[in-house]
Amino acid sequence: MAERIQQEPRLMGLIDTARYLGISKQTLYKLVAAEQIPAFKTAGSRVWKFDKQDLDAWIEKQKQQGRAA
């Protein structure tokens, strides 16, 4: 019997994203409001979504900017 490989979802909500980044929900809201972090809402939705791949790229960019400072 083949085993199913369970993958983490690519899209995350606000709480999971805050936990993933190690920041508070309030800080994440501030980053979204300032358009400093990649986030989107799907058509007809009021819920913010975050793409894990975009977040990983954003983290790498933040690390590079931190080294340049």
C-alpha cells in the first residue's frame, strides 16, 4: 500500500503566519497595512492569506537587507 505524503499547506492564514514568523498578530497586521509583507485576499474574501513561498523569499530579503545595514 502506498503511503500518503502529507504536505504543509502553501497558503496560511493570519494566525499560522504570525506563528511561522515568530511575531504577534498585531505586528503582522501592521506589516500588512504598511504593505511591507506579501499578502493577499482572494476574490470576495475579507481574510488575509499568505503564500509560504513568498514569505520565505521575503525572509531572505530581510536577512540580506539586515546584512547591508
